[in-house]
Amino acid sequence: MTMPALAPRSRSAVWRRQFLLQGCWNYEGMQNVGFAYAILPALRDFYANRPDEALKAVKRHLEFFNTQPAMGALILGASVRLEERVASGEADPRAIGTFKVGLMGSLGAIGDSFFWGALRPMASVAGALLALLHPLLGIAALLLLYNGVHLTLRRRGFAAGMEGPEGAVGWLKQAALNVRTDDRKLLAAILAGAYAGVFAGRFFVQGGGVPHALASLLLAAAAVHLFAVLFRKAVSPSEILSFLLLVGVLILWR
Amino acid sequence: MAWRFLLAILLGGLCYLDRTAACQLMLHRPLVVATLMGAVFGNMAAGAQVGVVLELIYLARLPVGASIPPDDTGAAVFGGSAAAIASSSIGLDAGSFTALLLLSVVAAEAGKAVDRFVRKVNVRIARLTAESVDRGDMQSVEHGLLAGLVLFAVTGMVLTLVFSGAGVVVSQELLPRFGPASRGNFAILLPALPLLGAASVYSCSRTERTAPVFFLTMAAVFGATVLFRWTA
């Protein structure tokens, strides 16, 4: 069987549609509808004159799927390539499901740690610090710092996936996201330390000498440590804010 | 005022779409949303002040797997609009600022509950999509996704209307009931809020070197701030 071609227009459509991976996020199949929607233009090309096989392919991609959305680009690209092989009779359709299930968990964990646990906090705190100078400067920093990396990784991940599962695995090794995660986390910690220092200096030191300033610093550091301990014990920020709100109401009542 | 709400609803709908359903370009972050709401309701700088503090507070809660973090976009809609309105009426003093930040937790939790509801409704949409595909209608995948997107967008618009309306009511009706002295008492809690945000980043950026790096930087910047204030 001849290899069915993926038109450049369909490749672009798949690339654009990956941004809607969570468009119908639900508790049952999670990103399943989004994934099927994203890969649909490629399936239409591969199974152009074979409607029954096209339907089977769509059903394959309506199975449960969930990963970090930016990392989904890599799995999507590789799935397009695998579908191409299935359509030309070179691969078993079950290989696609196995590949997706095998990769979505580990890529989800890597992506969550990198994007939500490192890159976003770093960009957020940089934006918050610069917003003290001018709000628009802060917003620009937040969006550029996050999306510069986010969109680059999406583009490269999708391109690597389009080289096939082998390309996807090779790119993952080369990208070394675990090292990048630690670097971003360290940078986020430095910037968060600066943020805490700025606000502690603003609020606590209203007069007095060096001992007063030192006591203020220690009090602020103790507060940060206490909050961090509470977070580790699974107390949510909302619970802490609600407690503070209650304290505020009691102060007003007094 | 009506056109301000209309603009807020449109911008809020876009930001809420970015939060889950589309792109994730961080347009839904509190810094962006609160600044936008501040600008829409007449004072961008007041909205940004709220955004700077809210931006970090909820970062400790990651949107991992099926877990849904508090709706910090909703908190920013409430806080940004309320701060802008307060600044043009009673003035955004430290007490009002603290009260608005603390009250925004109600919006964050209400938005989270609504987010859960939307995702449950999406289960029905996904099932209908799968049934249509079983009947041979491939295009239903596109219709299903569109339905999910519309649901996320409309919900975001409704939440924006409710939260910005609540912000305006709180600033116009609730805060003026307390005199400047009472509001001043409330301000005693203000220093805890940015530190809560810093702790949020600290706890989700934990590596072996995080603690010394964080606290040394904090001490250095604190020292520089104090020196600057003493010499200025």
C-alpha cells in the first residue's frame, strides 16, 4: 500500500488545533475530544477514500487521554506519524493507543513539574516584581518569559513528534527538561526571595534602628516559613486567606 | 457603567478561555486580569496593585491531573474591579486594599465550584460526541469541541459579570460603612499577604538549594530596601 501524504495545510491545521486540546476537558475522557479534534485533519488526509477506517481512527482518539497541554504537542505529532504508518499498512492500529498511554503519564509529570512548578512561578514572580515599576512592564515580562519558552517547546516538540516516536524520544532526551526545571525553580526562588524582601522592607520597617529592622526581617522570614509548612501539610491558600479574613472580621467587631 | 461591564465581560470571557480551554498563554493570570479590570473600571494602577499580590498566592496549587485549583482569575476580576471603584470613591487605603484581597477568596472558591460543574457538563458533551461518531458522524468531534469551548466562554463571561458586579457593590456599599479608623485596623493583616505569595512560590520551587537561596536573597533585598529608605 502506498504511503498516504499529509498535506501541508493539514499539518498546519493540526498544529493550530493543538491549542484547543482542553476545549472540552471533562472528568471522564479528560482531553479525549480535544485530541480527536486536533488530529482530525490528518485523519481526513490519510483515510481520504476509506470512511470506515477513518471512523475507526477517530474512535481510537476518543479514548481517555490526559497530559500537560503543552507536552501534548509531542504526543500529537508522533500520533500523526503513527497514523500515517497505520494507514499505509506498516503498523498495527493498537500501537497508537499503547504509545499514547505509555507517554501521556510520564510526559504529564515532566510537563507539570516544568510548566506549572517551575516556569510559571518564575514568570509570575518576575512579572509581579516588574509590575511594581509599571503594570504593563510586569505583564509584558510575565507573558514573554512564559510564552517564549512555552511556544518554543510546543513547536519543537510537535516537530520532533512528526519525525515519529523515535524522534519524540530523542528530542525528550536532548531537551533535558529535568535540568531546566531545577534551573527555573532556583531562579523562581531567587525572585520570590527578592519579592518577599521588598514587601518586608516596605511594611515592617516604619522606624527604629538596626535591631528593629533585624526583628522585622526575622518575623517576615518566620511568616514565610510558617506558610510554607502549612502548604506542605496540604493547607490551601484559600483556607489561610479565610482564616485571615475571620481574624479581620474579629478585629472590626472589637 | 453598562459599557464598562460589557467590556469586562468580553475581556473576562477571553481570559477564562485561556485558563483551561484554549492556548494557556497566561492571559488568565491575576496580574493581567486585575490590571485589565482596573483599566476597565477606571484605575489601571489600582487593579495592578491587587494583581501583584494575588499573582503569587495561589501558585502553590497546581492544576495537576483532575485537580482544580482555586479560581485566581475570578479573584482578580473581583479584586481589580473593586480596587478601581474604591480608588475613585473612598480611596484605596491599606485597610480597603486588605479587605478586598481577603474577600477575593470567596470569588476564588465560587469560581472553582463552577469550574467543576462545567467539567461535569462536558462529560455529557463528550458522551454525545462519542455516540455520534459511533453512528458515523465524524464531524461531531468538531461540534463537540465547539460546544465545550462555548460552555467555557459563556461560563467565564457570567463569572466575570458576577464577580465584577460584586466588586463594584462591595466598594460602593460595603466598604464606606466602615470608617477610616476601622479600615485602618484591618490593614494590620496586609503584610501577611505578599509573604503568603512568596511562600507559595517557595513551596512549589523546592530543590536542595531553594531554602538558602530564597532566604539569603530575601535578607539582601530587605537590607537594601531599608538602607534606601534610611538614606532617602
